[in-house]
Amino acid sequence: MTDETMFERRLANALGRFALLAPPMDDELVAVTAIELGGRPKLGRLGQLAETLFAPRPSGRGMRPGYLLVLLALLLAAIVVATVGGFVRRESPLVTGRNGSIVYSVGPNGHQAVQNVAIDADGQGLHQVDAGRCPVYSHDGNALAWLSYEDAGAFLLVADMGGGVPRKSLLVESAQRSVAFDLSPDGSRVAWLRPTSQDPTATELFVGPTDGSAGTRIAAAPSGPGESYGSLSWSPDGRSIVFATYRRDTATGGSRRTAIEVVGVDGSDRRSVTTRPGPEDVLSWSPDSRSIAYVGSSDGVDSSTDDVFVIGIDGMGDHRLTTSSSTPRAPAWSPDGGYLAFLVSGDGQTARLATLPLAAPTSAPPVSGPSSEWFIWSPDGSELLSAQVLAVDAETNRTNLFSIDRELRGPPVTRQVVDGLIVCTPSWQRLRP
Amino acid sequence: MTGLLMQEAPRLASTVRLAAEGDEAAFTRLVVLHRESMARVAFVICGDAEATRDAVQSAWSIAWRRLPTLRDPERVGPWLLGIAANEARHLVRARRRRPVVDISETIEPDERTDPAGLIGLVDLQRALADLTPDDRRLLALRYVAGFDSTEIARHTGLSASGVRSRLARLIERLRTDIDHD
């Protein structure tokens, strides 16, 4: 053994002993402080929308001259249309719309707090949005909602795009974990999962208005041991909510889905759609509110591989759409109902975008596209917005926000290059045609 | 042992996923599991207790914010160690001072030097104090975190071959400093 090798061993030994002198710390205090300093969703100042939601970004690409005036004109037009159309029209099925602004949350490089920004549909313009983390548009594009955690409570805030003070509703008094919710298509109501007072790991399904009034329980907590609800999604026609029951494996800590159910928003007509097992994943309504796309076990046995399925909300017509060796997840119906998009990944591989034309023969394989962290459909259904992350070094990330046509033929078109990470899936505002 | 490890991996992955979703109890479990190893890495770079605590705290704040972006939950350990090392390096550079705390009082007498040829910790501390924070980070990631050159490269922005050559020069320098004194 050479002197160099001998010395390296001695050095490793000494460094190991030296490292043992590291000071002790209170783990719980470290965690609490990290959560406080690390940037939890907080209520931002949000008064008049035109003045605060889309404030000019102080640096970067900046606001183009006249953009705010155009935006205000569009918002004014939306208010007039909404007022004339009335409540009933807003609850009617929503198919395709025009592409509005895209809002997303960025965790910048350099340890700065998370920022919400919005860009317009073609990727131009960049504006700060004064809201809590991970805001989402209502399906009709007329409201923007986010969660705020204050004094242990989880609150939902809903800002009408026409302006005014955001409406605030208490969803969970003592939130031990993030709260799952979904807005009604017009943003006037919310469905959420509330922990029971007896068992905080068990949740009940509630529906209530977003004006702060009390909600109503429409599904009691599941009765099986280790079971909980998840994956709730409000139907495009505003009448029903789909949700899943998951069973936690106490040995592994993982969860598998055991059932998918649909219930009327008033708690009536609750029925099972399928008991095909599957992974923790989203459930996607068809635009006509008649079917659900989901990922489930290929042959109905929990240990088998997963594929994408479509089933009617009456539980009929369950059929498999993929037979891929890759694992699919996050299926999402295009706004016009013509395509399903999802992510596919093999063992240890980065997920890739995939789309499947639903009018094609069922044997047609899905088209695979570029690698992708997540995706969303454009409101007009013509393209998908997605992102790829480049790790420049351990602390510096660059996110390429790109769009691609729904057949995944063309090269990805960069919309924005973000210095940092997009911390949750963006939301794309739907404007009426 | 293998069976235990196979059970631990999905449990850890599940904990990471829950923490990424905002589950504060799961996040606290991660702190309990990984805080100590992060502190050891940070201590080699910072050289004093106060700076180490600050670096570790800052690293966990970053981890809380960025957990949702962690692609492979089972690699949360190396990911956290990398953040801790970089935070410690940033902190020392920002304070623009070398660690000057006298650790001799905290070391047991028989650890100062060792008749079996071990490097004395006082000598090691003095030699570390003469290195740059970047160099101490390399040493901490290699010999305390146990990273190979490829993993170090991922966390430092250097090439793997660059890491190897820089480590070789560092070892030679330390051998000269420590053994020839």
C-alpha cells in the first residue's frame, strides 16, 4: 500500500471522528423552523384585482406597454358576459374555450420565497400574482383560488377575476397536512376532504359555498381500517363529484386505490363506479361528464401492472386504452374530448408525455413525446403545456416551460425559461369562445 | 437484513412523498432521520458549532421548499447532504472568516494524537482551517458523506474527473501539512 493510500485512510478516519463533534440540535425545532422559514402558503394582500393580481414584475422581461389595458378590457368583457349569462349558464357543460393567462408558482434559485407569476397564452408578458402558493383557476376561468394556512387552520381564498376582496372559507380548523380540494366549474362552491375529529388520518367529503358559509358533509369517512379518500374532482357539468378510496399499507406506508365512486354535489345518488385497484393518481372527467379516465390494475389484480382505463360513471363500459410496458399516470382528457394525455415512465426513467387519439382504433399505441415533469391542456385543446428541469448544479435549476401540439409531432416550443423550479402544476385560464 | 432494507425503502419513499405534499409530521420524521448526518457534513466545512447549526437549519428550510421537486424519493439522503454541504459552504464564504473555534477542549485527551498513527484532531482542524470552503466541501462529501466523484460532481457543478484530480491535490497538500509538521 502506498503512502498516499495509507494517508487517505488515516484522513478518512480523522474526518469521521472530527465530524462526530458536530453539535446536537432539537429535531422538532429544526423542522418547525424550516417549515416557517421555508415558505408555506400565506395570505397575500389582494384587494382590487386590476391593481394587485397582475402587478408589473420589477425585473426580467417586464410588462409590455398597453398590456394591462388589454387585460383590463378582457376582464371587463368577462364581467359583462358573466352578468348577462347568469348562474345557470355558468353551470352548463364547458367544452373548449380560448386560451387565457397561465399562472404558476416559482421557487427561485438563491433561496428566495416562492413567487406566483402569470404569463399570457403565447408565453409573453410576465406579471406577479399576489396570491398564496399554487393558485388555480376555476374551470370557467372567472375565479382564482388558493389555500392559506393560518393559525393551524386551512382557509380557501377565491378571488373573482372581476375584482373585489377575495372570499375566504375555513376548510379545516387544525390542518396537520395539505388539504385536498376542487372548485365547482364556476368557482362558487368547493369540495374538500376534512379530517374527522376522531381520527385525523380519516377524511370526510364536504361541499360548501366559497363565501365563507358552512359546508355540508356529503360522504362520511370510509369504514375500513387504514382507508381514506382522495383524488376528488368536480364534474364539468357541475352536478357530481368523483372521488377514490385508498387503503394504506401499514408495512410499506404506501397507498393503493380500492374504489372509485361518484356522488351528487348534494350528497344524493352516491354509487360505485369501479373497484379495480390502482395507484394514487388523479381521476379525469370527460368533458361531457359521462365518463372517467383513470389508471388501474391491468387485470384487476392488485399486483399486476397498471394501464389507462375509461369507464362510464354508471360503472358500465370499462375498457383499457393502453397495453404499454411503461407505467402511465395522470391521465387528462382534452377539453374537446378527442384525446387523452398522460405521462409514461419505465423503471428509473424520466417520465415522458404521451397522447392517445380516442377516435383511433383501440389497438393504436399512444404517441410518446418529450420528457416531462407534468402537463396541462390548453383550454382550446390544441396543445399541452409542460416543463423540463435542468439541474445546473446542486442549488441552481432552470425550468424550460414549453408547449407542444397534442399529436406530439412538432418540436417543443419554449414559452419561458424559469430560473428556479415551478413548484406545482400551473393553471391555465379558460376564456369563453 | 435485505428484507428489512426492502421494507425500509418504500416506507422512506412514502414519507418523502407525504412531506412533499405538506405533511409536517412526515417532514419531522425526515429531520429525525437525516439531521445528524447533515450536521456532520456541515461541521467539517464550517468548523464551529454555531455556523453548523445555522447551515443545517438553512438546509432544512430549503429542503422543505424543494421537496416537491425531488424526482427520486429514495435518494433523499444524498440530496439532503448535498444541500447541507452547499449551505455550509455558502455560509462560511458569506461570513468571510475561517473557523477559529478551539476544539481542543472538546476532544478527549487520547483523541488529540494517537500512537497507532491516527491523525490528531487538533492537527486536522488546523489543516482544515487553511483550506477554502470549497475544498472542505469536497472532503466532507467524499469522506463524511461517502459520495463518489460522480455524486460529488452532481452537487458541486464540477466534472467527475475534476473532482478526482482536485481531491488528489488536496490529499497531497494535507499529507504535507499534517505529516511533515
